[in-house]
Amino acid sequence: NPKRKYVMCIPCCFTVSTSEVGVVETWGKFSRLVQPGLGFVFCPMERLVGRVSFRVQQLDVRVETKTLDNVFLTAVVSVQYQVLRESVFEAFYALTNPAQQITAHIYDVLRAQLPTLELDAVFEAKEELALAVKNALSETMTAYGYQILQTLITDLDPDQRVKNAMNEINSSKRLKFAIAERAEGDKILQVKSAEAEAEAKYLSGVGVAKQRKAIVDGLRTSIVEFSQHVDGASTKEVMDLLLLTQYFDMVRDVGSSPHCRTTFVPSSRTLA
């Protein structure tokens, strides 16, 4: 029939890399998936419209918000996600920009959670915040053919002036602790010094007492022996002799000292 028209289809070859799958449409309608390796389509009836990768992808999102105590900070969230092999159709056709969809959900969760926490509590609740973001993303993105593997809050960065103030507070606390410890050390040193001084004075007193006792015992022995060997010597005369002997010994010791500044002047008293 000369009026019937035929369309000529030409085979066209292409390749699909490992960890990818090709999406083929026939006259604009989804037709089939092409596995890694060499593939072909019949042009212009069929067309390779895209490739979907099964590799793990990472998206870093910076979110600026404020805390319960009105401190502005920037949180960096890293999301690792992957296309589900059984949901390639949804992953390719359901979303125009999956990264933008993930970013929107991260903004929504963090800007709802962070304003309920103070700054110090935010740093302590990183794991809870990351889990909340992951749960919200998993619930939404699974329907679009994406699996959320991991969600990490990699950085919490307050304003520089806030960080300086926090460092000053921490420095003041440490300085206060150091001063208290130094004062406690000085107190212990003074107590130990006083105890040592008291012990030294006690031992010195004991030594002086023993010395005086020894002197008295020696004098007693000397008086007894002198009285026994010298007839007619009274106890008073013996004592006067011993005191005179000690006096001369003292004068000799003082006079032999290299730094002696003492001068003895003879004097006599006139008895009225």
C-alpha cells in the first residue's frame, strides 16, 4: 500500500557502569531497566533517559538557628543515603531533586528541636538530634525509593563572641579552682610548719630540762664529794666555789668568741 508509512528504528548501543542501572523509555513512557554492561535501544522509538546510581551518597547541610537561651548557632548535618534497588522507578520519577527534599526535612527537624534546648544541652544531645533527623528522613524518603543509612551532626558552631564568653567562663572556673587548691596547699603548709615548730619547741624544752637536771645532778655529786674529801668545808662554801668556777668558764668562752663585743668593767659597791 503506497499510503502506509513505516518508521525505521536504528539500534543504538550504550554502556551502564557497575553499581548503576539505566532507565529506558518507549515513546516517552517508562519501558524497562538496563543492568550494568552493554545495552541497546531502538532509536527513535526507545531512549535511554537516565542512569540511577546505587552508590552511597553524602549530603552536608548547614542549618542556622537559635537555642532556648537565644544563642544563634550553625549546625552541620551529614546525611548518607542510597537508592533502594527495588524502588528505582520511584527514585527516578518521584523526585526532581532528592538533595533539596532531604535538606528541607533537616531544616524542619532541627529548627523544631534546637529552640527547645539551651546551648549546653545542645552539645550533650547531639546523638538524640541526629536520631530524630534520621527517623524523620527515613519515614519520608523510603516512599521515594531512598534509604537513609546514617545521619551525623558533625559540627555545632555558635557565634564567635559566645565561644569567647564560654572560654572565659571555663577559664574563670579553672582559675577559681586553682586558687582554692593553692590556698588549701598554703593552709596545709602553715599547719605543718606550726606543728613542726611546736614539736621543735617541745623537744627543745625537754632538752633544756634534761640539761638542767644533769647540771643539778652534777653539782650535787660535786658538793657531796667535795664535802667528804675536804674537812671543815660547808655546803655554802662549796656552792660559792662552783659558781665562781662556772663564772670564769663563761668569761673565757665569751672572750674567745671572734665576734665578741662585750667589755667587763670592774666595779665595787660601797655598803652604807
